[in-house]
Amino acid sequence: MSRLVGVDGVEPLVSGLCQAPSAPATVYAVGGTAQAFSSEDGVFRSDDFGDTWRRFAPLDGSLEVLGCAVDPGDKSTVYVLASDQVNGFVAVLFKSIDGGESFVQTGGNLPPLDNPFQVVIASTDRKVYVVDEGTNAGIYVSSDGGATFEMLANAPPFPGLLVPHPTLPGVLFVLSFVDFDLPFFGDLDLYRSDDGGSTFTQVTGLPEKMAQDVAFDPNDPLTVYVAAWSAGLYRSEDGGQHFARIDTLSQARIGEGLQSVGVNGGSVYVSGTGGLFRSKDGGRTFASIDRGHRGSAVRDLSFGADGALMVGVLGTRGVFRETQPGAYDPVGATIPITDTSFPQVVWAIAASTADPNVILAASYNLLRTADGGHSWTFADVEGSPVLGSRTSVKFAPKDASRVYITQRSGFYRSDDSGQKFTRLSNTPLMSIAIGPDDADLLYLGPSSGGLLKSTDGGHNLQFLPQSGLFDGVFTSIVIDRRDGQTIYAGAQFEPNVIRSLDGGSSFESASDGLAGTGVLGLGQDSRGTLFAWLRGGGLFRSTNGANTWERVEAGEALRRSGSGRGSLVVDPRRPGRVYLGSSSVLQIDSEGDIEADASESEIDF
């Protein structure tokens, strides 16, 4: 391969990149999950800064690859950390000494690490460190090239990111969770060791529970930067012994907080909910570099009553609106965050079908605006659930007062356009479809598999036994706009698409012509054409009610289908136009010729 795209046209789901310190042009990429979305998952290497890639060793299909690290003194020695998804999610460490041509398992004396997080190598002494956040949480170090490990007994109890100093021997920095009740993010303090991890002390001069990331200036390694969430950016000029706040990034600019910092080529880069900034003078001044940035992960797509596309993203400003073809602006104010332990994210976005100023955004709480985003308030959701990545928010097509929320903690309904929600069920749900003309007609996909149906607005849920025969978890559902008795459901993995022609009494497979494993998104345009975005397969359409499918576009839609998550929405006003959300927004026009026109929409902040 010349690009990082497999022979099947699918880009691997890259989970880690690592660069060779002794030969910066050499970069390794690793990817793969227990469900192989691309036949090209495995280990890749580029020797020209990523212009071209070669695939080397494949890895066991039951492994989720987490990251990699290159020996600072030898570009051909690389370590890969993975998690065995079949045998208790236990860490597996691999080593190659031939540039990725072959790998052997190493670190045989590591205990069962059920939440491995990081593998990293210190530049000063080439010691290998493995960090785990699970039952055996801790930092493990090897002095013999990964053959054996020992636990650092005095390390902080819940270590996160480990960052060895690039030039000071034995100096380690560790971001450690103060409260590990939170599953992915938490309150973090920074610790330092001057003796290779034998002892650690908490770094002074930083606000408590705020540290998020650490970076060193390669031109002056005694200069250390720390992104400290809502407290801003801090700098040390003595190797990290003392820190002081950099005041040039105002609270108004950083938004809710800074999540990451990096230094390269004399420039300091920071990112957070306020966007991306760069300083060319060591932090004395910062300028926004958001224009042209394509790095925001798109979580959800929705159309407003005025026909504008709404985009919910991970990080940066949260919610965007398409202002003209391919151009996006933030929707009013930044989405507020109540718990600074969490970075900015919008899991789901829903725009009113009657009022373009009413928008709902599911972050960790549900937020609502009635003025087009100029101000946001928290919706009143019974039980105040913490929302997550499988949250869905939907307005009824013909009744904008009716709104539903589905998520892992249950099922909620609003009858006042999303101001107040009542919990109707504790059943964990993954998806919902609302009748095109009847706000009480619902089909829902529980996390346990199969489908549920309600004809009274969710007060009573009926399991559809025939749907359970397909043994799938359905994350996308469509009710045919021409015939309310016809339902299509897309599975997270197998069996792709099923169909009912009698309101859910019976189901049949409807995947003839589809390729891939699992449905990333399912939709129908105003003329009745169905669209399905398949993981590892690309975008397909059906013009005969899912009797057969044909591939729409074999370029970008196929390449991006290796992702574990994606969004699909059909333009309600333009038949044949589909939007796909992943690392950015992809617009595909499929009307007429099957060779669709695909264009990437750049999110301009």
C-alpha cells in the first residue's frame, strides 16, 4: 500500500502512532480490534514521515491494539501493547527487533493487567514502562528490553499518563487519578520521580485535580508545559520542579478548559474546548489556528427546521451549523460543562422539526437552547442521568413538542419540546425510530438484542420475538416513510440489515448486496431510497425497499468505514444527498449515476 489504506479500500482503525527518536522519518501505526473492520489491521511502518506506508505483521484477531513505542536508540525495535478481548481483556505485550517484520510476545511475568493503558520507553536509559488502570493498577518497568517487569511499589495509586523526561535520567512525570470512580476521565494530579520511579512526590505550583497533559520543549528540555484544564496553561523552566501559570490564554479563549499541549519546532500548541492555539514565542502570545482544521471527531448529525445541517463533535466547541456548502460555524456559545473532570463532547444532537432556534445537545448532561445557541440551559431529565456515547435524542417528525432520549440508563420522553423529560423505562437502549406521522409509534433497539415496539408513546414496550431470532444488537432503525408497517433495522455487527413488512410481527434478512460487518448508519430520503453505511464496506443504497443493495461510492465512504463509530443522515430536502460523520463531515450526492460524488466538508471554527 502507498497510503494507509488496505487492498480492500478500507483505512485501518489506527489506535496508536509512534515515531523513532533516532530516525524521525520512521513512524509506526498500529490498529485493530477484536472485530476486524479492515482486512489490513495490524502494524504499519512509514520511512518518509507518513507519505507512504507498508503493512508488516498482522496481529491476532482477538486483540484490541492500544498503542506502541519505539526504542529511542534503535528504529527497528518497537513494542506493541494490546488487550486480549477474549481472555479477560488481559494485556499482551509484543516486541519486534526487525522493524515490524515479525513480533514475539514478551513481558511474561506481568500480572493479569485487565485495563492496560500505555507502553512508553525512557530516552535516557531505554527502560520500558507499562501502565495499567485496572485491578492491578500500577506502573511496571523493565530494564532488560521487556523480557521481565517489576512493579514500582511507590507509584501513585491510580496512574494515567506516564511521561519520562527526554534528557534528565531517572526523571518521570505521572498524571494520576485522584478519584477513579469515573470510567474514562477523572480528577488528575501531577507527580514527579527523580530516581526512576523508586519514589514520587506531587508537583507543587499546579492547581489540584486539573492536570491533563505534559510536554517538553525539545530545544530546551528544562522547559515543561502542563495543560491544566480550566486553570489554563502552566510552564516550568527548571525541569518541572516549579510551575507558574501563563496568563496570555484568557478564560474566554480556552473555553471550559485545555486538554492537551505539545511543542514542536519552536512552537507551543494547545487544544481545548475553545479550539486550537499556537504560540511562536514560548507562550507570551497565542493565536487561533482553527481555520482549516479537520481534526474534530463527529459524533452525530441532524437537520434543523430551516434545513441546516447540525454537527455534534468531540472536543472544541461542541455544536456546529453548516452556514454554506462545506463551511461550518459554532452554534452560539460554547456548550457548558458542569464537571471539569470531563472534556468537551456532544454525543448526540437533535434540532427541532418546527423551530430552527430550538436545539438539544447531549453532553454528559442534556442541554437545550431556544435562541439558536446564544445561551444554553440544562434540561430537566428525571433522575439526572449521566449521558454517554450511546445516547440518542430525537424529535418526532410531525410533532416537535415530543422528544425521546434513549441511552444505557433507560428511556425518557418530553412533551414540551425538550424542557422536561420523564423516565418511562430503565431498559438500556441503543436506538429509536419514531413514526413519520405518529409520535406515539416507536421502534427501539435494546442493548440485549432484538427490537421493541410501542404504540402509546413509550408507556408500554412490547418485545418483537421474531426480531430476536437474528441475534443482533440494532443501533439504527428506519420506519418506511411510505408504509408505516415496513421497518428496517441495522445491526451493530451481524446480521447487517433486517426488515419487517407487517409492523414487526415477522422479520427477514435484507442484506443482499451488502458488504462489511455491521451498520454505522441507516437512513431514507424523501423519495424512499434507503442508504446504509457498512463498517468495512462503505455506503450502499436500495431503491426497492431493501430487496437488493448496490454500492454508492467506493472512495472516501469506503475508506472511512473502518471506524468503530459513525453517523449518517439523509438530507430531507435533497433526494440522494447523504452526510456521513467520522473525522469530519463527508457529503455524498448519489442521485442518478451510481458513481456518487463525494466531498469532504471542512469544519471551520
